[in-house]
Amino acid sequence: MDSQHELEQALAGQLIEVRRNLHREPELAYEEFRTTEKLREWLTNANIHILDLPLETGLIAEIGHGTGPIVAIRCDIDALPIEEQTELPFASEIPGKMHACGHDFHTAVILGAALLLKKRESELPGKVRVLFQPAEETGHGAESVLASGGLKDVAAIFGLHNSPDLPTGAFGTRTGALTAGVDRFEITVRGIGAHAAMPEKGVDTIMTAAQMITALQTIVSRLTSAIEPVVLSVTRIHGGFTWNVLPELVELEGTVRTYNEEIRRQIPIQMTRIIEGIAAGAGAEAQLHWYPGPPATINHGEWADFTKEVALEAGYDVHDIAPQMGGEDFSYYLQQIPGAFVNIGTGTAYALHHPRFDVDEAAILPAAKYFAALAEQALAKLQTKA
């Protein structure tokens, strides 16, 4: 067995243990204090410089010297409020919390890339910012990182998500929209409560809300071009407390997913028109509460193509994948910094956010090597352009 292979096997084992360590102690968004401490310790032990930034959780490290270009590689570190059901020997030890989206995998990959880049620090034609981002699951963690100034002067940025839909050894990305813009809404419908046997003495909020749920789908089917993907889902209905009373109040909640920013801006206007019209017809009142989330993740064509080229060199089976309706706050970075977001195949049986979700740990080391190569080659590309 040659020494290079031995070194790689040792690193693979180290990164698997990092992933399992994080998996055992998951922390939710903005609560990743212990995770941040662990990362700080691992990076400090490798003599990797950590930037002094006003971030309560998460951190940014920097590798490289001189005045060359700066690129960034990013992972997310938060977990989900899910009770784990995997029965793994390193399953979550925190009740009701689980790394069910693979952010522990992402963190191990980007830490591994940092360790590999550190070994080549003197040869890097610039600097690499290594971003361990908090609170991706809220859809707004990236905004706090941008506000910290930690990505100032970054010329290109790259991020990853594991994909259970792709087999281990596969890689996917695309030019343009990769994930959707994510918005949440709540609708309150207020009428007049009444005995269920005498609905004429009140204003039936349940009937009114039911009509709204049906009518809102015309935004997708009749008010939006058929070639523009839009999803509008009502996911929660709450109204009433007993069987023989028509409630005064009904609450609806749901989400809208879009790729087109102009359509995204129009949808709450259309929703308001529909619900207020239906409410007026029933003698009720309705109000829309709109909560914007992250925009669509729009990959820059030049860098998306570049990530695929490097992936082919690394031995990945490269796919040009279809857009996804899931959301990702990496989109905020791409609004300000050129770059691309990619999917790394982990080929597992359960979907993201499932209580039995797991990843194929054999994918960790290849992904770490890939991101180290991607960062270094992106620096070289930027140096040439300069």
C-alpha cells in the first residue's frame, strides 16, 4: 500500500468520525454553539486561520496568502427538529433533533477540503474562504453571513448539497435556476360564529376558507403561463373546536415555490385579490400575511460549466439535472457573487428530512478532494482572467 493511499484512507477515517461526531450532537438553527466550538478546535489544530467576525454561530476560515483572487466554499451546519429513527450506532443523542438533511455530511466534506487546501497553502494563487454557515434551514442564515462582511472581495463562491436521488459517485448541477424561491403565507378568515344547525345566523368561515383553497390554485392554472413552474400548497388548516359550532376564525398556512422573480412578486397580489373577493362575497373578512424566504438559486453559467469540468476530471459521473422545487439560502450569495451550487450523490433509500435519512459515507472523501480541487482551480482561472 503506497503512502498516498494510506494518507487518503487516514483522512477518510478522520472525516467519517467528524461526520459521526456532529451527527450525535445535532443543533438547530442559531443554536450551533457546540458545533462551532468543535469546528474552531479542528481548524485551529490544523493551523488554519479563522476570521474574526460578528457571527454568534458558524465561522469563516481562510487559507492562502498574498494579494491574489479570493474564492469561497460553503457548507451549512444546522440540524432539524426531527426525532431520529435510524438506529445507527452514532444516532442523535439529542431528543427531537436530527441531521436529517445531511448538513453533517456537508460539514465533513468542506472541513476535509480545508485540510487538503492547507497542505497546498504555499502553492495557492490566492485565498480560499471556507464558510461554515449557520441556520440554513431558516432560509436566512446566509443573510447574517453577508452582513458580517466575511465574504468581502470574494470573486466566486461554490456550495453543495447531498442528493439521495443521485447514486454515490454521481454529480449534478445546471446553469440557471437550480432550486426555487421559497415563500410562506398565512391567511386569516374571520366571520361570525354560529350554531352548526343554523348557519344562516352566522358567516361560515370554513366554507369560505374551502372556496379560497380551491380558487388559489387558479393562480397556477390560469394566471401564470404554463411554461413557468409554480407550486402553491396550502399545508395547514385550523378552525373550530367542536362538532356543532361554526367557528368565527379559520387560519390557513402554506408555501409558494417559484423560479421567476416577477411572478414571485405578483403572486401575493393575486392571492390578496382572490381571498378578499371570496370573503366579501360571503360577508367575511380575510387577510394575507406573506413571509418571503430565500430567492431561487440561480447558477452562473460559466461557473456551473466549470464545476462540471472539474467533476469530470475528478472521476464523477456528471449530470445536468432538472430544477428542484426545494429551497436553499445559498441563493443569497449568488445574488451578489458569481458561482454555482452543486449536488453530490449519496444514493440512500430515504429522502431528505425523513427520520430514517442517512448518507453513504464513502462519498465524503471524494467530495472533499473535489472541493479542494475546485477551489484551487477556480483561483487559477481567476488569476488568468486578471
